Amino acid sequence: MTEPNTPLERNYADADDAQLVAWAKVDSAAFGELYRRYVRKIYNYVYYRTGNHHDAEDLTSRVFFRALAHVQNYTERGVPFSAWLYRIAHNLVANWHRDRGRQKIIPLDEQITSSMKSEAPEALAESHEEQERLLQSIRELPAERQQLLILKFVERLPNAEIGRIMNRTEGAIKSLYHRTLLTLRESLAAQEDKPLSRPRRISTRGRKTNS
């Protein structure tokens, strides 16, 4: 069977990523299919790294503009297209934090804590207060370990794919994950007798509210 030579002959939906990338070098519709497949995943990743929808939308657009601009030079070499996109996203988010001088804190919610409770060897958070302490502990982790937790529990990627994204071996990812869990348990134990630090509430005194 001969390979389709024109866009009208191509079945984008059934093509694998490698074929779409090859077509995308000369066919914008093929890149459009890649965008459709990964835009939600990249957006979720960027959102959990930035904490707000406006910047997540802007940075997600930049990720795909950059990918489109450089797709001509992309070759797999053991790094699939999806991992390449995550690496672009990681670099753009890192620049975003650096330019704003912001601490790299991820807005984690019960999606990640409930996943950790079901998969971790021991339940880390049984009550609402313990869940709050877990979130505090996660926010204090280095950015690399927070990235690992997002990819594992929000994106639900396997260790091998996480390794390709973070440029580590699968074994190194497993080791980092177990060390991260140990760090979280130690942090939770240290927090048991400390009061929770809660976000400051914005006063609405004097503001007009809708009834």
C-alpha cells in the first residue's frame, strides 16, 4: 500500500504521532491533529505549574507556536513528540517564573491528593486537616519533584514516559518518586504539632456585593 501523497488522501485521525510529525513538516492540517491530541494535556500541565487560567492559556499557545516553528527540525531519537511538547512547556513555565520572580508553587487540589491516597503504599491523608497538611508539604517541594507529581497523578503518565520528559531513566524516576513520598511523610510528621498556615482572606468590607 502506497503512502498518501496529498492531504486529501491522508487519514489524520488514525495516523500515529510519528507519521503526523512527518506530514506536519509540509502539512499544517497534520499539525492541527497533533494540537487536538495534546492541547488539553499541555494546558493541564501548564495550569498546575502557574496557578491561573489566563497564563496557562497564553503559555499553552506559546508551546504550540514554538513546536510549529521548530517541527521541521524535530527528530524522535528516543524522545516522542508528546515528551518534546512537555519539555517545551517546562522551559516556558520556568522562564515565566523567573521573569516574574515568583516562587514555583503548584496549585494542587483533591485531584492529586485523592490519587496519592489510592496509589501510595500508605494513606497520607485521612481527614480534611491532614489533606491540607499534605498540600502544604507538596508546595514546599523543589519544582522538579512537584513536576513529577503532576505528571504522575494529574497527567497519569507511566514512569517510562515521565523519564523521557524529565530526561531521566525509568529507574531514576522510580527512585525520585519513592524519595518524594518519604520526604512528604517526614514533613507531615513534623507538621503534626504545628498550626496550618491558611491563605489570607481578601476583605470585602465596604465593597458592594450583589444580592
